[in-house]
Amino acid sequence: MLRFSVKWVSAVVLVFLVGAAFIFCEYLIYYPAILKCAWPKLSHARGGEGSDGRPTDSTVHAMVLSDTHLLGAVGGHWFDKLRREWQMERAFQTALWLLRPEIVFILGDIFDEGKWSSQKNWEDDVRRFHRMFRHTTDTELVVLVGNHDIGFHYEMDWFKLQRFEKVFNASSTRIVTKKGVNFLLVNSVALHGDGCPICQSVEKELIKLSRELNCSLQNSQTGSEKTESCDGAHPYPPTAPVMLQHYPLYRESDAGCRGEDAALPEERHLLFREKYDVLSKDASQRVGGWLLQWFKPRLILSGHTHSGCEVLHDNKYPEISVPSFSWRNRNNPSFILASVSPRSYTLSKCFLPQESTVISVYSSAGAFLLLLFLAHCLVMKGLCSLCLLGKHKSM
């Protein structure tokens, strides 16, 4: 009877420990991490002179993440796919429930193999994306294109670009407006200025958008009616945009980047490869130059490098590189919380649980279970000895 009781106690303890470790690591661990995060207030905002004096309902709460890299059928191991995609799904759904952003931007490289996936594999990747990043109608999800979605500049073609745009029902280059705030979305994969057909199309669209936005700014400043050159222009709120794109503008390296989301110290001084890690210096000066001059963005948000960084271009255009959202690319993923009004903005970073923490919890639980098993064996061995001793005395 005693042996039977010990077995049941051991089984109950085993089930409890395994269940507790699983529930904590797969569900609960995201709550304390994201509960530390909060929407930054605009009282000490950048991009304007303090508070803009507008009512609080003109502030947009935007969540910005990047480089989710949903693994594909070719290079994605099933366990890697399951583990990392579950992490992103739980992190995203927990953030939506706790923070309730009005709009979410994903800065490209949504998929890992979009540049070469077959139609069947593409449809499977898209289905998984919509499941992982499901959201209510209270939150708008806006997706930008990256090189892993349609290929690097030399790999992209109209078929892959239009396939991507069809899935997300929007052009890859456009302005999204919310509460008087303009968000300029740029297809940076096509910003090489070499005259490729897609490059020409994107540049043409950017010229059109800059004209329309500048018309809105001129009309608000003069108070006059539209000039002849602005006839037919789409009216946008007369405010400088926040520019979002996948590729960062040119910089030599991450040597000047600081913070816990920056690249590892041994990697920060590695020189970036132009057209691969960042836009080329020539493209940034020519295409990026007129882009900054025409739109005069108050903030640039980019992804691609998988690490955080802050750079100031021409001493007046700040660019923030947003780290990857996936454990596959870094141990401590994070995302940006942005409070943006028509005149100002302020940002904060929200860090997700580290993958090493989850591994440590599982390892500790495994070690404890091993000790428990050894203790159980010793107890059972002792009970067997007592039983044999009792039988010997009775004889």
C-alpha cells in the first residue's frame, strides 16, 4: 500500500511540474514582460515643440515590429518553425490584448522564403501569417515589403511584387493616414536608382505622393485655394510624415549603436555591404537624398539588420532601426511603441522574454525532475528492502 501511495505522489508531482513549466514558458511568461511596457506620453515628445496643443484623441498609438521571417517549406525545420512561430504568435496576441494599439506596422521580411516559394508554399505561409497575426477590427495591420518577401533588388520581379500586394490588398508604396498623421510607406527594395522597371514605378509613385503632400502643406500655410499645379491632388493632412521602410539608409556599420537591442559588441564594427545590409551610399545620396528633401520626414523607421540603432541623417532626419521580432534572429526580440500626433512623437521600446530564459526554465525543470526520479528510485529501493526484511522475519 505504501509503495502504491509513493508512486501516485511521484506521478502527481511529475505532472504538476511538467504542466507548470509548460504553461509558464508557453503562455504566462509574456505577460510580465509586456506589462512592463506602456505607451509613451507626448509631454516631452520629439519632432515638435513639446505638446502640440491638440486634444488627446489626436494621438495615434502605433506598434512597430520587423523581420518576422516566417519559415518556409525549403529551409524551415518543422520544430524551428513550430517553436519560433508560436513565440511570435503568443507575443503578438499578448501585446494586442494588453496594449491595444490602433495600428500595427511590420517593416518587411514577413516571410523567409517569399522570394522563391512556389504558389502552394506561398499560400501556406500566408495562411500561417494570418493565423499568427490575427487582430480585431479595432486594430489596423499594415505590412511593408522586404527583400525576403520579393527578393533582393536583382531578384525581384512584377509577379512576386504583385503577389505580395494582392495578399495585403495595398500598394507597396503609399501614404497611410490616421488621426491627421501621415505614415509614408516606401518599397525600399526598389530604391537603387538604376532605372529598373519596378524602381521607375516606385519613384514615379513617390514623386506623385510628394507633390500631393506638398500641395496640402502649401494650401494650409497660404490659406488659399489649390493652385493649378495641385489640381486633382489627393488632400492629405498638412503634416510632415513618418517614413517607414525595410532597408535602412546607408551607414558604414553599427559602430555607433548602443543599447541592449543593438548588435553584439563583436559585430558592431563589421562593415555593412551596400545593397545587401543597407541601401548603397550612391542610392542613399541620390534617391534617398531627394526622398528626404521632398518629404522632410520627422522620423524614419526601418528594419532588416535585426538589431536596434539610432542614426541622424543630415543632422535633422532621425532613423530608428527596429530589431527582429523573432527568437530565430536574436535572443531578446523587441518592438517599438510610438505615440504620434500631427506635430510631435515619442517612442519607447518593449522587450519580449529572452529565449535563454525559457531554455533555462525548461532545463531547471528537467534537472529537478531527474533528481525527483532518482529520489523516487531510492525510496522505492528502500521500501523493497523493508518488505524483504519483513518477510524474512515472518519466516
